[in-house]
Amino acid sequence: MSDNEMKRVLVAGATGYLGKYAVQMFKRQGYYVRVLTRSEERLREPGPFTAPALSKDDFDDIFVGEVTKPETLVGMLDDIDLVFSCVGISRQRDGLTFEQVDYQCNMNLIDLCASSSVKRFVYVSMQGAENIMQLAITQAHEKVVTALKNAGMDYRIVRPCGYFSDMGALYDMAKRGRSFLVGEGTNLMNPIHGRALARVCVETAEGDELEVEAGGPEVMTQKEAAALAFEVVGKPEKIHVIPMWLARGLVKFIGLLSNQFGDLAEFIVTAGEIDGVGPKRGTTTLRSYFEALHAGKPDV
């Protein structure tokens, strides 16, 4: 697709960690940017773990609607060429499941594209999905990927192997003085900063590769990342390892109380025992990210 054929984008998930950076990056690359949100106020507030507040200079128009309710999205895709979606459960507390959000909400967007001018759909899934297909979150993501492949519409899939925002939990624990890891903490990972990942997303939207994996510039173990957080906050290193047998038991107990939090807990535990390494992209180090958190900066 040539530049003049695809310059109007709808960003769904614009109030999340990646979404805020994606809005800014599309705008910087010359796109007309429409954002979908339930709350204009949340757009203008700093997002989680250093994600920036958005200003009127970062987008062109706002469509207020709920992706869980297709009836509120009528007209949203008018004159839109490209849909970018990073919609998914992260830290929301609506009691919804991965099936209801990560899958069904994205299906609502895909269905709307059928009667629109949309030429391409860019979706953010996950790296290494084939190794963790037993998880509800993975199944939801990959059902969306399959639906896109079968929709007869041009598509692109971005597969990050972890976000810096996920590492924010390690910083928070270090700041409190104790860090808890699932498993031995020796699994390898290279999470990526939101801005770098947003750049990958825009490049993928404009490129020919159907699926693109992306990781950050450094590969380290989970335990090394936790130790780095203690170093940045200036506190003695106190890292406690939760045996996998105990973690699995806790997952089952949490699942009895809440399907949503049980699924989230299972994902966290599984992530603690597998590697998640992708092609190195971006230049922002985890140290500089932790230092930005420690300084209370909204962005790095």
C-alpha cells in the first residue's frame, strides 16, 4: 500500500501503556489519528508505568464508545484506512475475561471493518504463543489472529515478547523492599519499551511482513531484572523465590475465587518458567526505565 492510500488510522486501546505511545507514533509519521476511548479524561492523564498523557497535538479526533458494545461504535470507521488494535486485559477491574475482551472486543472491530473503507488491520498479539496455547489469554489472542487470516482483509500481526510496563511490578516490589519471583527466576527475556514497540507497530503497518516479533535491546533473566530494580531504588537486594508447585496451587485457589484473576495468575506463573526472547529493537535500557520510574517521570 502506498503512503497516500493509508494515512487515516483508528487506534483502539489508546488509554493503555502501548496505546498511548502508538497514538503519538502514528501522528508523528503523518497519519490522521482517530482514537477510540470510553473516557476522554483518561487520554489526557499519564498512563501506567511512564506512559505519557496525550494532548490535542497527538491526535486529530476522538470517538467515544465502548468496544464491548458494538452498537456504540456506529460511524467510528468512517473514512478510516487502517485499524490498529492493542485492546486487551491488563489491569482493568471490570470482571471481564480474556475471551470477552482480548477476543470478543477485537472481533467486534473486525466485524465492523467488513462494511467500512478499512484496508488493513494491525493487531498486537504475543511472541511464543505456540508454546503456551494452554493459557486462556493465548487462546483469545490467537483466535483473533485466526479470524483476521480468515476475514479476507489485509492484516499485520505484531508479537512483542514483553513490555517494560510488566517490569514495573519488579520496580514496585523493590521499592517496598522485597521482591517475589515465580520459579527460579532464570528464564530469559528481553521486554521492550512502549515507544520502541509503537515504532515497530507503525513500521509493521506500513511494511510487507505479515507477522513481526519484537523485543528490547537487552536479554536478561527475571532475577537479574529484579536485582537491577533494587540497585536503582538503592535498597538491599531481597529476592524471594516462590516454588513452582506452590505457585500452581495458588493459581488454582485464585481461580476458584475469580475466573479473571485465575487466568491472569496462570499467565504470570507460566511466564515465570519459560523464555521470552525476540529480535532486539529499540535502544532504551531497562535501567533507564527503572530510573525514570524512580524519578517520577511520565516518560523516558
